[in-house]
Amino acid sequence: MENTIEQRIKDLEEKDLLTTDNLFDAIWVIDTTLMTFSYISPSIERISGYSADEYIGTPVRERMSEEAYEKVNTVLNQSLIQLEKGPEPVLKIEVEMTHKNGGLYWVEIRGQLLQEKQDEPLKIVGVTRDITKRKKYEFSQEELIQRLNKVLAEKQLISEENKMLRKIIPICGGCKRIRGEDDQWWPLDVYVERHTDSSMTHTICPDCRAVIYGNE
């Protein structure tokens, strides 16, 4: 009997050392040459709605969104480059998968590149875990943070506008008195002394001097 990865997993199942029917996660093997599932545990049906038989031999891209597949391909290519430099890398990625009922769900995928024999193609042995509830919580938290940031930004804008408005002093175009916060109109010198540390002293500018005294 061929002692492949897939067969070793099945042997563990038959010996009741791996109760795949009751697993919350799904164990699988992917052939990287064809990018198809060569094995997947029966627990995948609880996660995806598809039975193990519906998965085995199926291209990986048929079970996930196009965006997710591109993400998986990117991580896989990075891992292949890393494999040439050292030991088998561990892949970890969160992607959105397609459920049998047509909906989408989130999973965390952990896998490792393995080569059983030197001349044989690489395989990915891994585990899929449903993290839909966790992702929904993360999304709701992110939305809450965005809303909070928006409120804080609006509050900051209002505060800055209030500061700007406080700098605008209403002054009468005729008598030049200033309207205070109590809606009373104050002479300019009184208003300045009440609202600043400055005191007023009276003098006369050259233009006024010329009007009042004429050209002396």
C-alpha cells in the first residue's frame, strides 16, 4: 500500500486515532501542481456545506472568491521562494470562502509545504478553521472605531470653529463700541481693559490731529 500523506491520515482515521467527523477544523492536503484537494476530512461539511467527496479533486479556486484565491497564490509563491532558502515554511492566511448555500464565510488557513519524495510535486498539508464569528466582531469593532473617530473629528472641528468665532469681535460701525458676551455694548477702551491684561492710554494720531487742529 502506498504510504502517502493522504493514506497516513486515512489510517489514523480507521484506527480512531483521528476522529475527523467530530473535528471543528478541517484537515486537508492540496496538490500544488494541479491546485486541487487530494484529501479533506469529513468535518469540512460542517464548515462549508460541501461534503469531503465534493471537495476532493476540486480546484481550490472553486471554493473561494477570486480575491481570496489571488491572496492564497501570493502567499504560496512567497512560501515557495522561502522554501528554497531554508526549512519548509508554515503558511498562515485569513480568506473568505464560498459556502455551498451561496454565502461567504471567513476561515483561517494554516498549512505547510511538504515533499514526500524528491521527484514528486510539493503538497500543502493544512488545517482550515471557521473564524466567521470572530471576523464579524472585528468588523463591528472597526466600524465602531471609525464612527468614534468621525465623531471626535467633528468635535475637534466644532471646537476649532468656536475658537475662531471667539476671535471675531462684534464692533459697531458707527460708534465703534464692542458687544460683549453679556450683549452689552462697551466702549473700546473699557472692553480691552476688561478682557485683556492691557490698559488704555489716550493720545491722538497725526490724521486726527490735522482734522481737529488744522495745519498749525
